Amino acid sequence: MDTPVLLICFNRPEYVAQMIEALRKCRVSKLFVFKDGPRPDNANDSQASKDIEKQIQGIDWDCEIITNYMQNNLGCGYGPYTAISWAFQYVDELVILEDDCIPTNSFFTFCREMLDKYRDDSKVSLISGFSRLNDTSIFGDNDYIFSQYGVTWGWATWKRVWNDFDMQLRNLETFFRKGGFKNQFRTKKEADFFNNRYRMCQKDKSLYKHVWDIQFGLHSRVNGALRIVPKYSLIQYIGVDGTHYSVIDNKSDVFDVQSLEDFKVLNSPLLVEANDNYDQMYFTKYVYTEYRLIYRIINKLKRCLKIN
């Protein structure tokens, strides 16, 4: 597989071991490895970091490996952002994997085909490998659709998309002055939801320190770009151990979504436009419902802890 792959990792050598096996099966030929640094005075992080470096050194197939090992900890926001920005200094397109997103061989084939097909189409921002609404009738005869909802749990994109991304949302106020999302969604409920959500993000000055994908989602939506979602999931998500795992994740079905090894694109959508039925179902079932669950849990914890 000749498409460059970026592996982003931190302190989970057991996950990296599974990832290396997946990369070996596909014989990835060019691999960027970004490892965030250990947290200060954290012996477990330091040992895990050394273990991961040994695993990368042990890669035994014909593969060009470029590493970037941080000495200091950048965190869950600037870590992945720095990793992707670093890799795009060398290549124009990337398959991007964090260590808890285990790919099938079909994932790489799918990414390669989509990267080639939509390379010069500014309406397409990324290719997602994780499909949560597996094989629903919404896909019809097509093997993938275009959506405003496509997660970055195993994905691919182009340098042209990443170049304009601003982690700190400095253009957000201008966007809101022009109406925000009111003309970008099928329903007022969706538009109001995202206007309110990103207004809250705008007030959180520490946001960029601990997340990056919320800002990247805004970047795609502000520019009216679409994400490719396959009919079946080509990624097995295993992230039950990490900074952002919580009781919310435990209530989610993401761990139940099984990946499909044998997947081929036989039918493509005729037009590059959002599948409104898919988007409405995804928003209702996952985005809106789970976001409300987050706040119910947070408010309950505050009441229990008597936090005002």
C-alpha cells in the first residue's frame, strides 16, 4: 500500500501492537509515526513511551518510517494537530490513524480510491473509515455517501483541506455575523444546535488544549465541505482506555460496530451532495441525543458534588 500513513500515539503500547499488525497485513510502504511526550513526572507514560519506540523499531517489512517523538506532552488537542501538520510538510495526502482505530485491509483500498477520485474536488473534505449506520437502506445501491457527519476514527484527507484549518477558531465571529449555520442544514433544529454548540466552544479559551476534532468539524462545515462515509465500517474502534473515555462512551454503541474486511466500491453516488436522509438520522440518533446525554451527566455530577 503506497499511500502515506500517519500513526498518532501516546502511551498505549498494547494498542500500538495491534495497529502494527494491521499495517503489516497491508504492507504499508511509508509510515509517519508521531508520539506525544510523557506527562511530567509520570513514570507509566515514560515506560510506555519507551515500549512504543521499541515496537516501531521492530517493524520488519519493507517500509520507510519517519518518526517524530515529542519530549514534552502536547495533549489531546495540540498533539494530533501537530502530528498532522508535521506529516503534511512532506506529503499531499494522508491516511490518518490514532492507535485505537484498527483498520481492515479494505480501509486502505477504500481510502486510496477515494483520495484519487476526489483529489481536486473542493466540496469533499475527508474520507471516513468508520460507519456507524452500517448497511442501512439509506445508502441504497451506493457503497458510500456524502455527509456533513463523518468521524475521524480512521480517515484520510488532503493537504489542501488541512492547510486552512485554524485550531483557535479565530474566524468564528465573522462566520456568526454572516448568519452562522442557518442556511447550511436541512432543519432549523440542526442549525440552532451547531450555532449554540460553537458559541459555547468560542467561550472556552482552553478548548484547543484538549480537543482538535470539534474545531476541524467546524472548519468543514463553515466551508460547506462534505465527508465520505462507507456503507460498512472499515475500522474497529477499541478506545476503552484513554483520556476522553468516560461513562458516556460506555453507553455508546461504537464498540459494537464490527468492521468489514472484504469491501469493494461497486456503485458510487452520481452527485457530490449530502445525503439528507442519512444526515437527519445521524443527527437525531447520535449527535443531538448524545450531546444532551453529556450535559445530563455533567449536571448530575455537579449536583452530587455540589458544584455551582
